[in-house]
Amino acid sequence: MFRADANKSVRFCDGLTRRDFLHAGSLATLGLGLPAFASLQARGAVAKDADVNCIMLFLVGAPSQLDTWDMKPGAPEEIRGPFKPIATKIPGLQVSEIFPRMAGQMDKVALLRGVHYEGAAVHDIGHQLMQTGRLFTGGIEYPNVGCVLSKLKGSKGDTPPNVLLPKPIGPTGGNMPHGQFAGFLGKSFDPFVLNADPNAKGFKVPDLLPPDYVTSARETRRKSLRQAIDGGVAAFESSADAKLLDANFAQAYRLMSSKTAREAFNLNSEPDAVRDRYGRTRFGQSCLLARRLIERGVRFVTVNMFETVFNEITWDIHGSAPFSPIECYKNEVGPNFDNAYSTLLEDLTQRGLLANTMVLAFGEFGRTPKINPAGGRDHHPGCWTALFAGGPIKGGQVVGASDEIGSAPKDRPVSTAEIAATIYHGLGIKLDTDLPGPQGRPIRIVDHGVEPVLELF
Amino acid sequence: MSSRPRLWSAFLAMFLAFGPPCLAEPISLLPGKAHLDGRKATQRFLVERREGNAWTSDLSDKATFSVENPKVARVSADGTVTPQGDGTTAVVAKVDGHETRAELVVSHFDVDSPWSFKNHVLPVFTKAGCNSGACHGAAAGKAGFRLTLRGYGPEIDYDVLSRQAVGRRVVKSAPAESLILLKPTGAIDHGGGTRISTDSLEYRVIAEWIADGMTRPSDADAKIVSLAVSPDAVRLSLGDRQSVVVQATYSDGRVADVTRWAKFASTDETVAKVDEDGSIKVEGRGEASVTVWYASLVGRTTVTSPSKALDPKVFATAERRNLIDVHNLAKLQSLGIPPSPDSGDAAFLRRAMLDATGTLPAAEVVEAFLIDRNPNKRAELVNRLLVSPEYVDYWAYKWSDLFLISSKRLAAPAMWAFYSAIRQSVAENVTWDKFARSIVTAKGDSQTNGLANYFVLHRDPIDLTESASMAFLGLSLTCARCHNHPMEKWTQDQYYGMANLFSRVKLKDGAAVGDVVVLPSPEGDIHHPRTGGIMPPQPLDAKALAISDRGDRREAFASWLAQKDNPYFARAIVNRVWHNFFSRGLIDPEDDLRATNPSSDEPLMNALVADFLAHHYDIKHLIRTIMGSAVYARSSVPVPGNEADIKFLSHYVVKRLPAEVLLDAMSQVSGVPTPFTGYPAGWRSLQLPDTKPESTFLDAFGRPERESTCSCERSVEPSMGQALSLLNGEVVNGKLRSDGSVVAKAIAAGMSDDAMIDRLFLSALSRRPTEAERTKLGSTLAESLAGIKDPKLIVSAKRAAIEDLYWATLTSKEFLFNH
């Protein structure tokens, strides 16, 4: 499935600028010359194995299907909204005008246009369903797909198997868990959370390296002293939090002592041009960081495009404060996504990483077909679009369709459980795999009878 | 079992046939009696085994049922009774030679009153899922057919059915041709699939309602007033099954079996699962509630699945210092979980100071407490803590989290005014009802009356409704803003009734920049976004005010909060305070008081709330009660049989120190305060009025942003980022390296290694080191200096070694956790 066609998409148009030239996509232009790339491969720092990795771009707030990837230009004005469709690289496949760069990448992308769930239109619930495949009921918290991957495959080398950028999803109104953690698998399978803004000036992973005066001899002495003190209280033996702290220390030591791991987080070694192309936004730089992490052995990276839906410009376009207006798709949120997503696909392709890296992008639900009195659209789990690309995914296709107003699936509906099944299938995990559930009972990664969307493969 | 008691009990039963259940009989019918009013009424009976006061197994499947007078009623094999004629008789059940009976009255057998739209047809729709949020109950409806969510608007639904799609949706002349029957039975294509079968009671209800002329909902319809679940609590074993019966009582006095149309959910599926019909299966040990939802009312039954019974002496001899201990030991005994012993003085001192004041005891305080022989020393300690300035710092910080005090959205003087007012309330121990009133009715200049800033932070009725509900009631109403709450009983109408309490607040600029004057206004209403109308101002379930009333509506809200029968207000704060001490509320999460999220120990919760009310909302009394209990003083070390318990307080559950407490503890032990820009040297993080001052350490350890009213803003879980911060961060390393640190001072004073180790343990871990620890640490320090001759190098090597010792202590679990 290796795709070498990305270079062909470059347009040598009149008035070629330096920026355009950089766009012209060799590895060198993206900051890593072939020799460096080869040396990474030789050191085993680049994933060469058959394992499929995954980058999940979680579009917090929930993009409107009608204004993005499932436009209805023939529908009445109060349905079709303010944006116009544009042609893409795939004849007959249109996307919204807010994604001009993405249009050139659609050969890599498969659209699922009939995603839906039956349940409350609450952000938190959509977050759970899309990232774990299940609704949290009866006191059971189900694990995020990336945490399941961590549990089943462990880490490749020194990097953590699963990283969450830049921060977990914060409060979005429902006061419920968002499905980003390991749930019943236990917190030791939680992702490593960056908790920093990769777009901040002087960004680095907080406290990744010891101060220079703490020499390695002192490091050793510290460890031994700490061990001597830590034996003291028996209360900690049965405490999950205390065990987790031990595991965190062990992981932190591994991360600190690994050059590959440290390099993975070093965004400063990316040329400005590359950083510009991803977009100088928190999301853009997180996507670039995701690529570096995958390149160096991380199996699963989640990028939360936003942290919350309140008092921040997001996909959550109710049209009134503290939410966002629909126009933000054109002037802020749309371009932010378009730049980062398109560059990520190009970049992964050029580095030969797209073949074994799935790139997912979706929100927690769709939005109401009819524009509301505030000029926005409200929550609508009845139908929306999910984007799958990379790894074993066959790009350039549309699977499923919505009805004439994008309200319900008309063809090939896909449930959120099937989304999880599809991700697991793409990652090469058998769907009848059991996980150790609460009180020792096995719980299948997806319920019996839930099938992946095989049309994608 | 001998036959004598059985005979005796049968004898008694004959005399007491219609009295209360006979205590000698080990089985009973549930419900204990029933009244079938009208020809359509039915009632299912369960046969339940009883041991002592507890229901212990469902014998209905094994029982044979009969009715004494078959002219009055008939009973099916599963215990469902149907009327045959007016009269009084008894339902009789026999199991294994035991017999039990229940009174049964049938009246109005000749009256076949039509199905009620509100009380029969809509519940059928709800149970079948027709009016769920995912189907026709969605705001936009589904496939052109829109019902109100879970049937909250009977009149609207009736109009939709009777007026739209005339002659198709409902065909009066041929009910079976109606779309509302053809679709859900799958006779014609239905996006939602087949929901009901043509031979079901559900089908009959709808069909007969149409055939009978589609009785319209009216105010004269009986209203549901309460819901009862039988059994209301049951003790079962692993693998057991149990059915439940749900009865609704109506305003006309009628009681009906609504089990069939109720919805069921388990609060802990690892203990008990429940299916659509209300059949429970025990999956694990512990306790779970099965919640029952019917017509916007919530009931529940508690399922206990104990570990093997323990020697009753364990509980009989356990210490009972106050009401908390009494209830908790009863709970532990019912679950078969043994309590851990007392924690000992050193652990109690450390725990009490951290939980009540967020500070560690100084080395001298530890020594003095350990040698004090006063038997009341713990109670006296608690009293000292409650009047300490650190108590005020700690609780003012906590309530500042709750009320989102921050200079992110307030000008600095306003932020200070708000904080100072909160602080003063804590210092004066203003009762919680008065405190709440002073916030929700605050008016005047926001710098003179700092609490008025609450209305500056939350500027519109929507924001005020949601933040006040979270802060004072532990209820999240957000969902009901746009539609009826999909998981709770709150409707959009109730939401806008509540919001209208806050619609008459005006803000105008004050004299200084950032100064705001908050004024109650005699007019202004918020409009219901769907109906465009105005809802009378109404605090949730309470009585509505007249729209024309020109008084300050916020006063009515404050008065409702402080009504003794307010089901949320006292409970919410009791649970918040409880959470502070046990790191888990009796209700978890601490601010989620949904009816479907019951507490882990309802009798204890009720007793605490009653005690809190009896003491007039006195927070310090509540704290004293909690800290004075034997439960609070239990060791954090589990004993065999309670290792897995984190819910029932059998041992103290260890918890990581909150961000600010941890940072202050590090400053205290190292002797080096953390600088905060704009604050004087030595200012502790718990004294900050604001969460804006930059601190990557506090952020990494979960300091809340104070942007939305939710306990979920604070994170207390360990993470790898925290491990990195402890290992490599500037906070720990910088403090130890500082020239002002206790390390520097101890070395300058020529303190011996032993003395330093002692002091470190007392100040950081609130205990003396063991001999083994002293030896091991002492030898590591000695090794560090081995072979160094140059006196200058000895000094620097010694310094590094002691720094490392401190580092190792400040990053140890014993230091990082409250235990």
C-alpha cells in the first residue's frame, strides 16, 4: 500500500515562490534528508515492522457534516449553509471550500458518510463512543482504542506506546469521562499526556531532562535512597494510585535515558518551513509532533484539536456564546485543520510512513441539518462523516451516504462500535480478542457480532 | 427444620391472613397486598425469602400461586393476578411446604375505562424507545414524526398524533391500519426496526386507545405521585437472579403495576446486571443499586452480594464514636468486609492536618503530639486545627475553586474583593445556608461586596442557572438548556423556570475601572427558546413564583435552598466536605447528585444530612463529626478481606496530595518558599486567591483552571508528567540547592547525619525513622564521602549527598500520599 504519488501532486505553477518550492515535497524540504532518514531507519528508530500505527485527530466540538465533507448544495438555504463545495483530486468527490489543500489529498482519504449513534447528543457521550466503541454504563469505563493497543502490544523500544497531545479533553458539559484513558485496563495503560502546547515559544516536554548538576552518580544514589525510604508503609501495596506512581517513575526513567525518546519530542529540530506548513497553531504543531513520535516508535497518538467547547473557537457552532459561530469554519477552524491534516498526509507519504500509519479524523457527532435561529447548528448524532486514511485503508473513496439533508444515513450506516472495530481491524487486532475486565471477567474488544467496515480495506 | 414452627406459623397465618407479614414465616409475597381497580388492572407478585430483616432470594419461579376465591381473581404461573369480579380475597403462594398470602381487593370490575394517553400510551412509547433522543424524541424528530423526549409533553404528542398526517398516522375507523402500529411492528418499513409485536399488551394498549376514540390527555388525568420498587433492598449470592415489581401511586389513590414499562439500569454492573424486564443477575461481590425510571420518577433497589459472613465479634467490638461509625459498621457487616484497626497517632496527626488545613505538622509538633498522654489529644488537635489560620487558607482556597475566583476574568481588585469575602465567611464559619444566600442574592458595588462578583463571572441567567446548580445542588442541568435532560428528570420547562429566577439582575459600571454594580431589577424575563413563552420563576421541583411578583427572585431561590426539605442543598455540601476527607464522596463524583447516582451508604448519608441540618448548616460541626469518627482514624493498611474495598471505608484509602498542598509541603520541608510573581516572599500556594499565577508544577499536578464549575477540573491522579517533574523539575531540585534551604543550614550548623535523618523524617513523613532506615540511609551518606580528603570537597560532597537524601524523601510515596 505504499504510495509514492505524493510528489506528483505538486503544481509547478507560474510565479513559483520559495514557499511553493518547499512545498515541492522531497524529504529534504521537510527537514529530514534521506541520509538522516536512513540513519533513523538503521538505528531502528523508524518503524519498519509490519505493525500498523495510528494517529487519531479528534475534532473536539463536532464538525458539521454539511459544512465539511458531506455537502448538500442542492438543499434549501437553511440546510446547505453558507459554504460551497469544491472539486477534489478524485473526480466526483467534493469537499467544502474551507478545505482547499485537503482537496489535493483526497486520493489518500476514505470518507465514511453514514456514521451515527443512538443516544444522547452530549459531547462526552460522543467522545466515549468514538474512542472506545462503547457507552460507559453500570460504572464500567471502557478503554480507549489506543490504550487497548498499548495493553496488547506494549511499547516499541523506549518511547511510550500511546501518547496524547497536547492535553486531555476538558469539561464539555456532560461531566462524564471522555474515553481517552485506559478505564478498566488500569491507569498504567493510560497514554502519556504531553500537557504542554507544542506551538508555545521554546516548547519542550516539561522536565524531560535532569538538571546538569544531577550527575549520573547522583542519579544512582537518589534511586537507592528512594528505594530505602519507599519500603516504609504497607498501605501502598494495595493502592492502585501508588502502584501507578511506581510505574510512572519507571517509565520516566526509561524516557529520560533514551536518546530516541528525547529526540521524538524535539520539535526544534524541525526546520521552520516544515513547522510553518503544518500551521503555527497548537493543533498544527501537535500533528507535526505526532509524526515525529510515530517515526520513533510510538504506536498510537491522539491529537485533541481543542481542549473544550466553551469560550474557545471550535467546531461546536451553536452560533451563540460561549460556543462558536459558523463563520469560524472558514476563517479559523477550517484552515487550521486543512493545513495540519494535508501536511500530515503529505509528510507521512514522503517518509514512507503512511503505508503503516492510519490517520483518523472525526468528531463526536454531526450537527443539525437545519440552521438554528442563532445561525448555527446544534448537536446531531444521527449522521456524520469520519475520515480514514493511511495504513491498510483504501483512499479516494466514499463509503455510505446520508439522506438528502444529511440527517440520517441513507446507505451503509456505520455505528460507533463499528468505528472501533474498523480501527482495531486496521491495526491488525483480531476482534475476538478478550481484555481482562472488572472482577476478572473477560470483555471482548468489541461486542460479538460487530464487524469492521471492510469496504475501507 | 422441625415441623413445629411451620405448623405454628401456618396457624398464625390463618388468623393474621390480612395483617402484616408474619415474621415467623420465612417467605413473603411482594407486594404485601394489592388493589386491582377496574377490569384492565393487573399485578404481579413475587415470592421472596426473608432472613431477619433482609430479603434474601427470589423464590417466584419455584412457587405455586393460587387465589382463594377464583370469582374475584385469577393468577398465572408467574404470579400475575387479573381481576374476575369485585370482592376481597387472598393470593396464596407455596414453596417447599411454606405458605404465604397477601390481601387482594378487586373493585370496579364492571368498569372498563379506556387506556389513558398520558398514563398508558406514552409509557408504551417510552419503553419501546419511540420517543428516545435517538428516535422520534430528537429535537428534530425522525422521518417527519416528532414526539417529546420520553413523553414530557403529552398535549404536544397528542396533537402530533391526532392532527398531523390525518387518517394515516392514526386511523380511527381501522386502528390496525394506523402508521403508529404498522411501523413499530415492522408491518411496513420502519427505520427504527421492529419495536413491539402484534400479540403484545403494548400493541393492545395503542390499538384499543385508538378504537376507544383516542381519549385526549387532560388535567383531570390522574398524576403519578410516587414510585415504589419491591423488594427495595435484597441480599443475594453470586449468580442469583431476582425480579422486581414497580408500582406507581397516582393522585387518585390508585396503585398500578408499571414494571413492564419501567426502565432499568445498574449503578455497578460488576456487581449486578439488570435486563429490560427488570430481571437482576448478581455478577460479583459488593453492592449495586438498580435504578428504575418511570414517567420522570426514579426509584431503586439495592442489591448486596456479601463476601462470606465474618465473625460478628469483629463488628461488635469495633469502636463506635459517633453516628458515622454506627452506620458504617452496619454497612461493612452487611457486606462481610472487615474494618482495619486504628491508624496510630503519627498517621492520624499527619492525615488530620493535611485534610483540614493542607499543611504538614512541623517536626516539633510531631514530637509533642507523640509524647502527649492526654487521652483527648486527637479531639483537641481537631479543635486547634479548626481555629488555625491555615484552616481558613485551605477552605477559602477550596471554595474559591468552587466559585471560580480568578483574575483571568476579573480585574485584580475585584478578584481580591471576591476572595476576601469568601475568606471572611470561612473565618467566621458562616453557616452554609447564609453563605449561599449571601452569594446568590449579592448586590451592590462589586468591590465593596466582593460576592457580587459572582454575577460578574456569570453574567446571564443561563450561566447562573448552571453554575449555581452545580455549586449548591451538585446537579448538572446543562442538557436541559436545549431539550429535556435525556438521562434525568429535568425538563427544558423546569430549566427555564429556574433560569427565570436569575433574569432580573442588572450590571452597570461602577466608579473605578473593572468595578461593577449589581442591581436587582424589577423586570425582565428569559424566554423559553422553543415556545418563546415565559416560564414562571421556579426553583426546580419547588413551587413557582408569580411572574408578576416584583420582589428579588433570587431571594426566593435562596430561601428554597435553605428549606430543610430541599433534597439537594445540604446533601451536596455534606458530600463535598466528606469528599475532602475520604477522597471519594459518599456520592461519587462528589458533585453528581443525580437521582440515578445513589450514595454508597444511604443511611449514613441521611444521618449526616440530618445532623448537619440539626446543627444549622455548621460546616465546622460537620468536619468535627467526620474527624471524630473511628472510621476517619482507620489505618490505611488493609487487613485480609478489605484490600479491594475503595467505597465502603473499611480502611483509609491513600490519596496523592493535591497540587497546592504538595508544593507547600515541599516548601515547608525544604525551608525554601515558592516565589509567586506579585506576591510577597513566603506566600504559600494555598494562600493564593487566584489560579492564574504561573506554576508548571501546580499545573502538572492538576490545579484546576477555575473556568467551569465542576469538580472534574481538578485532577489528583499520578501521571508520568508528574514523575518527570519530581525527577527533573526545578521545584524540588531548586529548593534543595538553594542557599536558604534547611540542607544548607543543617550543614552549616554541623548537624550529625543521624540528627539530620531524624529531622527529615519528622518534618516530611511525620514519624521517626526505623532503626533499619537510619542504618541504611546513614551508611549511604557515609559512603558518599569515602575517600575524599580535601575539606572543601568534603563539604560539597556532603551537601550533594544530603540534597539527594532530601530528594529521595520528597519523592517517596510516603511523602507524596496522604495515608
